[in-house]
Amino acid sequence: MENLISLVNKIQQACTALGDHGEESALPTLWDSLPAIAVVGGQSSGKSSVLESIVGKDFLPRGAGIVTRRPLLLQLHKIDDGQREYAEFLHLPKKKFTDFAAVRQEISDETDRETGKTKQVSTVPIHLSIYSPNVVNLTMIDLPGLTKVAVDGQHESVVQDIENMVRSFIEKPNCIILAISPANQDLATSDAIKISWQTHKTLVIRHCIPG
Ligand SMILES: Nc1nc2c(ncn2[C@@H]2O[C@H](COP(=O)(O)OP(=O)(O)OP(=O)(O)O)[C@@H](O)[C@H]2O)c(=O)[nH]1
Ligand SMILES: [Mg+2]
């Protein structure tokens, strides 16, 4: 099983490096068959915060407004107890990050390199691996939040672009959806549940405590 996970991780890295990452394609791609857990929900619903609590580290850009603007493919690798935890980006091979505040900064900088310092989104993923004794071997995907209207600096198509991007991940047959819905929102109005329901996938719902 460990060998299989390691093989899938390597294929996932190869797909990202080769530009096979859920863009619309007439033919099925290798990327389509890879297993992952995608975190979906409305903008600022707490998706990145949930991912951080799963990893047990403070390392993702979080905050009000549109924060996650590119998909983040997060591969978690369990290492032996006593070994030092570190993170590595696919676009910065051989550079080991042991300071997780620097990981957050690099995600932010790498997002800006693709989109500029705007509120635009991009489908090109950032690939991050975290090696830690405190994680289980999993691949999780942090996605931009679903929105309803374009705000200043965004193209009018941004609402549909984000929805298409989210769908391209969650409609893959081997994708599990982690649907995030804040506690101060009625479930009947939840974007996360709406889009997950349409794909007939397994749901995990998280209600955060507002305050
Ligand atoms: N009070 C409270 N605030 C939370 C909770 N979870 C997240 N937040 C805050 O809500 C804001 C948005 O959280 P993010 O994790 O960035 O939300 P997101 O869904 O990833 O946002 P986008 O990437 O922009 O779509 C941040 O300021 C968080 O600190 C929670 O359980 N309670
Ligand atoms: Mg986010």
C-alpha cells in the first residue's frame, strides 16, 4: 500500500510538471484518475483553515476577501518519529522549508507570479509536499472559494471560472469532496453542499464556530 501511495504521489507530481492538471480536455487524461480529497465551499468559508487544522501547521494564506487564488495540491508524507518536518514546492526543487511562515509567503508569492497582484484566479496549481511525523499519507487540494459576483479587478467571468475549476476537480471519479460550510450560514444556502450534491459524491461537512 505504501508503495502504491508513493507511486501515485510521483504520478501526481509528473502530471503537474507536464501541465496535466484538470484543464478541459476532450480526452480523459492521467490526471483524471488520480485520487485526492478536494476542499470546496464558498469564499472565506474556512477551507484553508480546515486544511491547516488537518495538517496541524500554520502555513496557508488565510483571511477576508479572496485569498486562495490557485489550486494548491498538498501532498502529505508521513516520516519517522524524531525526523525534522519540512515542506517542499515542486517549482523550487531541492529547497527544503522548515519555517512554515516562509511556506505561506511562498504560496502567496507564487500565486502572484501567475496572476499578478490582482484578485484574478488561475487554474495552474501550486504543488506542495509536507513531510512530517504527524500526518497521514494523503493528497488534499485547497481550491479558490465559490463566489456570486465579480469584485473590483476581477474579470466578469470569474464566478463561472471558479465554478468550472472546482467542478474539474470534484467531478473526477476518484475525488472525495470535503465540503465546508460555516456555522452561521443556513445549510440550505450552502454553496459547498449544492455543488457536492450535484456530483453525488461522499460529503464531509464542517461547521465552524463563528466569533
Ligand atoms: N471565527 C472563526 N473564524 C474562522 C474560522 N475558520 C476560519 N475563520 C476565519 O475566516 C477567514 C477566512 O478563512 P480562510 O480559511 O482563509 O477561508 P477560505 O475558505 O480558505 O477563503 P478563500 O480561500 O478566500 O475562499 C479567516 O480570517 C479565518 O481566520 C472559525 O472556525 N471561526
Ligand atoms: Mg483559502
